[in-house]
Amino acid sequence: MRQFEEKVEFLLIEAKKLGLYIDESLFYKIAKSLGPALYHPDASLVATSDAKEMSHIRSNFIAKKLEIQDELLIDTIISEVTAQLGFNNRYKHRALFYYLLVEKFGKASFYND
């Protein structure tokens, strides 16, 4: 559990650097849901320029988990999240990316116990 707490603390510091306000309780749940991907150097990051990865996020996370189907809305929100994390930022952490998607889509209730 210590490794998880250290990773979450690191990500919250990164969020502060980006000027993001984070609901720590919700962020903790989203980070926990990522499982081992949270720790893997490649899987813990989102490559927004990789069409295959973005397709995976759209279909598996946004469409299935968050139950959003509106393609125009999805494109708009992904663009907003990418801008918040920095278009040129090579280190878009998956936990932060997913957190922002959940917040922007108004789906925090999906992570309530």
C-alpha cells in the first residue's frame, strides 16, 4: 500500500504544478482503479498523439466505463483535458487524465462506493 500512497502523492504534486485543483478522495479512487498500470512507466502515461491509444480510451474508458457516446462531446472534452495537461507535455499521467475526464463529464458518482 505504501507504493500506492507514494505514487498518489507524486501525482498530486504534479497536479499542483499544473495548477489543477484535485478532489483527493475521487482521485484516490480513480488511481486505485488503474491497478498495475499506475506503476508501469509506459502504461501510466497517455500519448494523446497515438490514435490507437486514444481509440482505446474512447471505447474502453469513456464509452464503457463512463457511458458517454456523444462523439462530438468526447472530442471536445479530450481536447480540453489535453490542453489542461499541456499539449506539448510528454508526461500526461493517466490517473490525472482520467480524473479530468471524469470531472468534465460529471461522472464522479461512478466512483462512489
